[in-house]
Amino acid sequence: MKIWMSDINAVTHRLIKLNCMEHSDYRYLGEFDDEKLKSFFLEIQDDMDIEKNMKLIKYYGYLNIFIIHKTKK
């Protein structure tokens, strides 16, 4: 599947929007098979539920990932 991405990184969080259809403000990432998609998800967040997110992007054609930055105390 072809994937386009928007990545917004703030101090407190990161919002990654993936879409299987071309968007003008999204960056084209390339053609992804299942293994490449799994490794991409692990790069984003190592404790992500990979299988669930793979099913969601395949079913809906898009996926929004919201990651809260953990603060070090």
C-alpha cells in the first residue's frame, strides 16, 4: 500500500497522520508491505499495538497516531 504522512511534533505530544490516498500537505513515504509497515510502527513507538493499527489502516485507509511525550523527572 502507498502511504502519505503528516507529522506534527510539539513539546508535549506528537501527532502522526497516515493516509493511503494522496494529500497535498502530506509527505509521500512510499510503498509499504506488511513487514515494512510493522517496522515503521516500531520506529514510531516501540510499545504500539502493531496488529491493531495494521488492521485499522487497511480497513479505513488512514490512521492517526497520538503520542504523549513522557517527561523525565
